Amino acid sequence: MGCCDTPGLMPVEDALQKILEQVKPLETVNTVSLADAMGLVLAEDIRSPINVPPFANSAMDGYALRSADLAQSDTLTLAGKSFAGIPFEGTCEAGQCIRIMTGAQMPDGTDTVIMQEETEAHGEQIRFLTKAPAGDNVRPIGDDVRQGDVVVAKGTRITAREMPLLASLGIATLPVYRRPVVAFFSTGDELSPVGEPLEAGQIYDSNRYGIRALLEKFGCDVMDLGIIPDCPEKLCDAFAAATKADVLVTSGGVSVGEADYTKDILDEQGEIGFWKIAMKPGKPFAFGTIKNTWFCGLPGNPVSAMVTLYQLVQPMLAKLSGHTQYQPPQRMKAKAATVFKKRPGRADYQRGIYQINTNGQLEVSTTGNQGSGAFSSMHLANCFVILEQERGRVMPGEEVTIELFNQAMY
């Protein structure tokens, strides 16, 4: 029995579980500069080498003083100034106060800051219109981060949220896992490169552009092997070249057509764990290995290729890259605002547009044509409408599950 002759359809959840059970994270660790770490995954916990802030400082513009002094008098003598980066030198004595700016170091002898709006200045004499307890308007040492704290955990993908935090700690280099290398190509004699006139019976190869865009957003290094015609020899050469990568993603060639040679090569050279899943669009999806390279065979139809890459390959690549903090796209309930056509038998990932209606309710509408070749449905959408495997047609007002697009789609 060939790899593409297995009877039955596997539920999507089972297919994803089997993928994640088999794939193990890459072990190669590199040290990179902080400036080059964006999008990479940490291979170790990062602990703070310092306290943040490293000194007690003022939370606002005003006057630093001893809180106990105001119990004796509401007027103190100005003894100096403390600016951010230019601290007051010396000690603030009893009966004195120090003019201080936001972020400036608290002078020795002071424990409180009173904002300037609650004071009256008469030359060097400062009258305070309010009293304040010790510690008021003061940021203590380590108020944000304590020395030795784990600030970013192993398995976190570095984003714009982590970069300034790490920089604030003076961390110049990071241990990170190397990016997964993913080779990909499209198959089919009918495919033509963009920018060239179409011959009779041809269509433009759009899949490679969507696949590359998503792979790069997933944090992978890519090997674009181009368009491979329906020729066994050229397909064999492409598979051989792809074994230099960690993962091979193909588009087309895993259905049941007479010219779909990809499945024959997989039978000869690879081990395919499954194909055909109970998913629409995307039933002819194959997963396995070619030598030491993971193999993901996507359907040839454009929407099918994008949906399976997003739903099944994205979490696989997250695990391969060591991204233990990966969170699946957010799902929530919404009211159907339009009819969603469906037959029972496969989980359907329709493309929808969600919004808050005038009643403050979350609702979702169809993008229209849900055919696996109608890519405008992806362009118009901002979510998937996930209709359960055994569910049928959905009428307006019924509750459905929507899955918001994550950053890979933007």
C-alpha cells in the first residue's frame, strides 16, 4: 500500500498531535549580539545581572526630604539639586530638602519626594503644603527587576517586547537556538513563474510566495527550490537538494492524479506517517520524513496550502525551533452574521471577517467564495471560522468558533 493510499480521514487534532509527538527541538546553540537576536529563540534562561533601577530614584519632579522633618516644620531649606544622570553629592541634613527631577537618584538622607505642585518656594525656603509618608513617590532599588531574577525564560522567541528589557540590563549577547532551515518548492507542469506570459493551460505559481512569507514570519531560514515540473528525475533531484534542510515543504503532488509523482518518490525514499486529514480545505496533507529531513506535503490549491501550513506546520516549526512559549492563535465564540455553507464530514476552516456589532456583540461574516482556489477569501479575512467536523450548514444567529489571525498573517 502506498503512502497516499491509506483509507480514512484523520481528525485535524489527531494529525497535529502526531506531528508534535515526533518532532524534537533543534539542539544547535549559537551566541549572537542583542541587535541580531530579533525573532530567535532563547536557549537558556536570562537572569538580570543588575537591579533595575540600580538606585532609589524619584517618580516625579519635586523635592526630596526626610519625611520626619515635616513633623517639626512645614518649611525646609533648599540645599541643592539632583538631576537624572547628575546626582546631588553629599548628604541632605535635617531641616533641608533637595530639588529633584523624575528619575534622578535619591540623595543620601532623604526618603520621600513631594511633588512641586504641592509646595511654595520663597527663595531658599520651601514651604510644603502637604505631608507624605516615607517612601512616597520613590522608586526603590530593584523595584522593576531584582538582580538574579529570570527576566526572559528559555524557549522565548525574542520580540520587540524583550529587546528593550534586555538592553536595559546591559546584556550584549544571547544564547539562542539556530533557526530551522526549510526548503520548499511547487510542483506541476501547469505552473508558470510570475512576470512571464501564461501559455495555454497554465496558471501562475502563487503558492511559493505565500509559503515563503509565512515561513519567514515563523522565524525560519528558507531554501526556495523553485517550480519543479511533473518529471520523476527532476523531482528526485529536488528531494535530494532538500535533504540539506531540516524541513521540506512541498506544494502539490500528494493527491491522486496520474502525474503526481511526489507520492511515488515518498514511497521509495521516505517514511510517511499519514496523509488525508478530515480538514477542509486541506484534505491531501502528508507528513513524514525524507532521510533526516521532516517532510510536509501541502495540497496544491492556494488556500489549502496556506491553511495547512498555518494550522499544522506553524506549531511544528515552533517546537522544532525550541519555542516553548508558543501560544496557538486565540479562539473565541462569535455569532454568525451570515450563512456558512457546510456539509458534515470534515472540520472546515472558512475565512471570515469578525467585528463588534452595534449591540456590542462579537459577530462574524463570511468573506464569500470559500473555494480552495479562491485566494481573495484569505486577503479579505481577519479570522478563521472553525466549523466542527460533524457540523452542517450554519444559519445567522448561531454561535461559531473563530480563530483570530496571529502575527504570521500580518
